[in-house]
Amino acid sequence: MRYLYTLAIYLVTPLLVLRLLLRGARSTSGRRRWPERFGFFDAPGFTGSLWIHAVSVGEVNAAEPLIKALHRDYPGAPLVITTVTATGSARVHQLFGDSVFHVYLPYDLPFAVGRFLRRVRPRLALIVETEIWPNLYFACRRRGIPLMIVNARLSDRSLRGYRPMLGVVRSALRCVSKIAAQSRKDVARYRLLGADPRQLVVTGNLKFDMPIPQGAVERGAELREHWGRQRPVWIAASTHEGEELAVLDAHHEVLQRLPDALLLIAPRHPERFRVVEQLVRSRGLALATYQAEGRPTKTHGVFLIDAMGQLMPFFAAAEVAFVGGSLVPTGGHNVLEPAALSTPVLVGPHTFNFEEITSSLIRQGGAARISGDDQLGHDVLMLLLDDARRQEMGLAAQQVFDRERGAVQRITQLIDALLQE
């Protein structure tokens, strides 16, 4: 099975190269960095590094408190962070700058994986959430590199996706020293995937340990003063194609009752910034953007957050937060960012990527689920009109966030044990 898997990877490599070339035609930085996908980059010249792989923005954000803890606990160890997406790469540079060594993770080709490991020479590999690459895992075992999956989660959808290659995935998981899972449900799914029960431990979700950016609350208060403290404001965060229209329809419904209401909208992917801007303008709404105006004024009805990593002050400033990726079957995004700031949360029906967190918030009254597009405007409006319910939901969300913290400490204890062995 492993040989068939590797053969399949080699067969699709020409398509991967074509994809890189097409992306490179639109991005000079992408064109310059595509050799990293095959393990070609200047060796940093260190050994004994701690390597963390976080596929994209969400995983980088989740890993932030763990990476900072490793910085603190192992000050002499170089830190290597790999991502797969360009947005993940940008987030690494934004959070850590030159204090870490960053490259893209190579494709799961034996020669590329081997070249990557020879250059970064890790003494420990930490894979964040759900990234099972058989050739990479086998290469770590051959080189005696302890491998650990941290903040491990596995949705039913991902479990079904791995089943056609269950044999090779099961063998790959045997290369893992520990799987630090977010919840008991994730443990159960990893067991169905073939993990040994002795590998598995529930450590909780790293996202509960994420730090609130310094000054985010103060910046949120400044924003509210700027556009009017009494003005009704809601945010639609991490929206996807198919959701922005529903959000604008919902805002139209809100404006019928609250004509001075302000919508903050933050598309998940940068390539949608311009599309959403044109969509808003086509509705005749007064629009300001983060890149052009920096912040909205009292005359703007919609504010487009066309920048990455800027959401927390706006969550602090908003009275209601809708978290996207949940009206379409993407699986939802991180509901803990608004919860950490005591902002009531609304989600759609599709939250399988954050099943445990979302369910916990809903059970405790910090979040509410809407059944579909046509309910969004009504529920936003009802919350904006009900001060007492907003305060109650915000307090419940904050309590859930505070109660679940501690995953970083539990994971670092496992890391210490692995390194001592």
C-alpha cells in the first residue's frame, strides 16, 4: 500500500508543478518559493531543532501559545515552523518574525522529505491537528526523530477521507510517539483509524490557551468611540464564497429596523477581498476598507477587513459575531476568538471542524446555531436589540473559554518526557 501511495504521489507531481507555475504567474513571491515544495532551500546551519508543522492560518494561530512556550522552555533550541499555504506563511512571519526558521513543507515525495529533514535536522517533530503524510512519518522513524501529533482532531468527514488508504495510514500512525487529542471523540476516531490506544491522550484544545493580543480590547474600545458607542455593530468573520451574499442580505434586514447599524465583514481568503468589495458596492452600501480607510466612520454602513490577522480588535468592538465557514459545508472556523472577548457567537449548521468547541459554547449559552441563510438576519437583529441576552451570552462564552484552558501545559509535559527519553 505504501508503494502504491508513493507511486500515486509521483504520478500527480506534474499536476502539482503545473499548479505551482499557474500560481507563480500571479505572485512573484510564490514563484520564488516553489522549490521549497521539493525540499530545495538554503540549509539554516543548525542541528537539534524543534520542528512544528501547522498547515495554514488556523493551525498557526492554534500553535502560537505552544510555540511561545517552547521558546521559553528551550531557549537554545532553534525553532522550525512549516506551513502549506501562503496565508499560513504570512501569519508565521507576522507572529514570530525572524525568531523562527520558516519554509513550506515539501510534498510527500521521499526525496523531497529526505532533503527537508537533512537541512533542518530536527530532534523532535510536532504536527498540529490533522496532517498524516505517510512518507514523512516513515522518514522520521527511520531517522529516530520522535513524532507527536498535537491538538489532534479528526472529524467524521476526515475519517471517511482516510479510509481508502487505511492500511498505509495505520502504518504511518505507528511511527507516532504520542497523539495529544483535543477530545475523547477525537481519540475514538483515531482508534478507528488504527492508532494504538497507548499512543493516545486527551490534552484539550490549544486554541483555549491562545493569548489575546496586547491592546486588542483597548483598540476595540477606541473603534467604538470613533464610530459611536451606541451604534449597533456586528461582525461576519472568516466568510467563504456563498456566505457573503447571505451576510449582506442579513445586514439589509437589520438595517430595516436599525438604520445606523454597521457590518464588519472579513473574508477568510485574501483572494476574495476584491470580490467582496465589489459585491458590497453593487448593493449601494457605503463602504470603507481596512487597506484604504483603516477604520469606518459614522457614515459607513459596511467595513471590509481586507487584511489578515486583524480580527481581534474588531471582535472586541462588535456586539455580535457570526463565524463563517458554517453556512456552507466548509466545517466552520474558530469560535474561541470572539468568545475570549465576551462577544456572543452565531454559527451556521456546518461546524464539524470545531465540533467540540462549538457544541460546548452552545450548551453553555455562549453561542447559538442558525439553521440557514434566511435566519441570520433575524437572529443578529434580535441580539442587537436585546442588551441583557447579549451580556448573558458574552459572559457564558468567556466562562467556557476560561474553564478549558491548560492544554499547553499538558502538551509541554509530554514533550519534556519525549525529549528526556
